[in-house]
Amino acid sequence: MNERLKTAFWMLGYTFLAGLMLAIFSSMTEIYRYLFSLLALYIGIRFFRRFETIGLRITFFVLSIVFYLIIAVVVAAYVFLKDNAVQ
């Protein structure tokens, strides 16, 4: 497999997981929500150990925020539709 494609897949995986952990963190109110914050931090540390270039690290932050926003909007839409179902 091409090395750039492999790097792109790893980046998408790491950024999706980090964005998912941040979205779960922001949607919960219980005390164990901080576990998801720590998981997002751990994913970031693992990514930084694996990829050392500045461009990949900046892309990691940007894509994590993008995935967080997309997941948060989808969850909010789901909750809205579930609570306001037409009968």
C-alpha cells in the first residue's frame, strides 16, 4: 500500500476517534464524562508519537474539530427529532 494513503487512513482514524470522544464529552452531564476527555487526550498523544511532522499535527487538530462539529450536529438533530416526533 502506498505510504501516503496509509498515513491518510491512520490520520482519519485518529481524528475521527478524537472527534467522537470530544462529542461524547460535550453531550454528557455525568462525572464520568471526563473519561472521554482523557481518552481524546490519549488519542492525541498516540498520534503525536506516531507522526512527528508539523503539517500532520495541524491537520490532526483541524480534522478533529471538524469531526467533533459534524458528530455534535448529527447527535443534536437525532435528539431533536426523537423528542419532537410527529405522531
